[in-house]
Amino acid sequence: MLPVITFVGLQLGFLLGGTVIVETIFAWPGIGRLLVDSIYARDFALIQGCVLFIAVIFALANLAVDVLYAYLDPRIRYEKK
């Protein structure tokens, strides 16, 4: 079960990166298209905001994977020593 959780957590990063490509190719509105349009317009504040948003979502997904490890496997516990 743990390898599946790891795989899903890593795939979320690929999904976030894939949104840029898919939204650009199919002209769908979304954060990927917004990021590409802001790159073309050289809107650095918007680029930083989009990258920060994607990084926070990715970090929260990794945190959720770590918490799920401790929840699903009783051998893994986070404790103070």
C-alpha cells in the first residue's frame, strides 16, 4: 500500500507540470495557460505567484503522503524523544 501512496504523491507533481502543456495545446483556461501567457507578457509578479502556488500544492501533497504513511503503517510513527 505504501508504494501506491508514494506513486500517487509523485504523480501529482507530474500532473501539475502537465497542466501547463495540456492547457496551452487545447487553449483551456487554467493556471497552466495563465502561467504561459504571463511568461509571454513578461509579467514577473504573476509568474512568481503561479510558481509559488504550484510549489505550495506540491509541498502539501508531499506532506499528506507523509502523514498517510504514519496513519496506514503502525511501524512508522512520529514521536518526540
